[in-house]
Amino acid sequence: MKASRKWIIQRATALLMIPIMGWFVINFISIYDEGYFEVMNFFSSDKSKTRIPILIIISFVHIILGLKEVYQDYIQDEKIKNIANKITNVLGVTIPAITIFILFNLNI
């Protein structure tokens, strides 16, 4: 992927995270002092089951691109850089997938 494309995607994901993260923070503050069932109701609601996976996916795309830039800039050894990129790719797919799977399997 070209550096300019990575830069555009990095900025686009940052902009997309602003409203979704704002929604999440406001709702998280509102359920902060609530009990277990109210919190589970929040995460089990259809609105949350739609928005939270979007937030997770956009966040991890942003994180992966940022980490790859850090590797590119600060790791000199190509072998270590490739290993770091592969580990980042694997974790960048498995962690969101597991998190979204758990979110969709929440039952009250």
C-alpha cells in the first residue's frame, strides 16, 4: 500500500472514530454507576451491537496502520520488522473478531 493511501486511511479512521467514540463515552458515563443488568442491557441492545463493532473495527484499523508506521520508522532490522508486522496483523484480526463474537453472544 502506498504511503499516501496509508496516510489518508489513517486520517479517515481518526475522523470516523470521533462521533462513535463520543457516543460510546457518553453512554459509558451514563451506565458507570448502574448495576450489572443495566450494563448488560446496554451492551446487548441492538444499537450497541451495531455501533460497538464498528468502533472496534475502525479503531483496530487505525491502530494497525499507526503501529506499522512506528515499525517502519524505528525498527532497522528487516527481519524483526516483518515479524512485528505479521504479529500485528494476526492480533489485529483475532482480537476484534473475538471481541465482536463475545459481544454478539451476550445474553441476559
